[in-house]
Amino acid sequence: MPTEAPSKPGKEELTSRASRVRLLVFDVDGVLTDGGLYYGDNGEVMKRFNVKDGHALVMARLVGLPAAILTARSSRIVEARGRELGLAAIFQGRKEKGPAFLELLAQLQIPANQCAYMGDDLNDLDPMSLSGLSACPADAVPEVRQEADFVTTNVGGHGAARELVELCLRASGRWEDAVGLMRSTDKRSTS
Ligand SMILES: [Mg+2]
């Protein structure tokens, strides 16, 4: 038995795991955003989302791959963005992400091995280890990059989420359909 840390799955294994994914779960700060928190004069917090990531989440939903949010922080902005994208679940203010992840999966009735989770920091390691496919942006903390099955080329808030969507849709033969849908309908206006 090898004693060293497990290496990344090869392309074939990664494609196999990605093809089985039925739900995408994303952390918010540093994954769907660049991790920046903008504070206004009245104490309100603003975040910056990426419209191409948003399009990708809509594409995934349109071809039958839903997405959800699991975040330790809590804000109305995330609720609004999640609703705009038609997410299947929005779990906020959940500091213990492992149990919250299992609760989310139970609610949506998806087994953990058919779920992909993308996070960028240490509190994401529990849901990552529980999921069938773990992913992180290129600028995730080193411990997370080491554990992730799939490290994206893009950084958080700049296309990392879209890379995971593309991986899963290509692996299950749905990417071209999704592209076609976004080209030919006005549904893209929802993202
Ligand atoms: Mg984060």
C-alpha cells in the first residue's frame, strides 16, 4: 500500500466521477466571488459575482444539472443572486459545513457520491471529503488545492465555477446541448 498522500485522479477517473454528478454545490466567498467584501457606509456588505459563472449555472440547470450554495456567512445579496440563478438550495450561515452539506443532500435527495463540491478554504475540506468530486479555484488555500480532485485554471469569481460546470456537462455529454440552448433562447437573460 502506498503511504504517500493520494495523487489527483487521472483524466479518465476525473471524467468518470464528473459524469455521475447530479448536483453542484458551491461555497460563495472566494469561489463564486473573488473573496472580496466591500463595506458600505451603512455597514452593508457587497460582493462581486461573475456573469459568465452565472450563465454556466443557468446552462447546467437547463440541461438538468442543478446547483446549490453552502456558505458560512449570511447575506441578502447571496439570497438574491441564488434566486436569480434558480438555485436548488441556498444554505447560509452554516459554520459547520460537513453536517450542513449532508443536510443539504438529504433535502435534495442526492447521494454524496453523486455530488460535486467546490470550496476554497479550510472549512470546505469536510464537504469536499464527503463529495464524489471535489474541486477548488486556482487560488484556493494550499491545503484545499492538495485535497481537491480538480483544481481549476481560473481563480475564484473569475470563471472557476464555470470550469466545473463545463467538466461535468462535457463528461455527461450535455455541454453542446447547453451551449445550443443558451445561443437560441432568451433564457440567458436570467443570469
Ligand atoms: Mg470561501
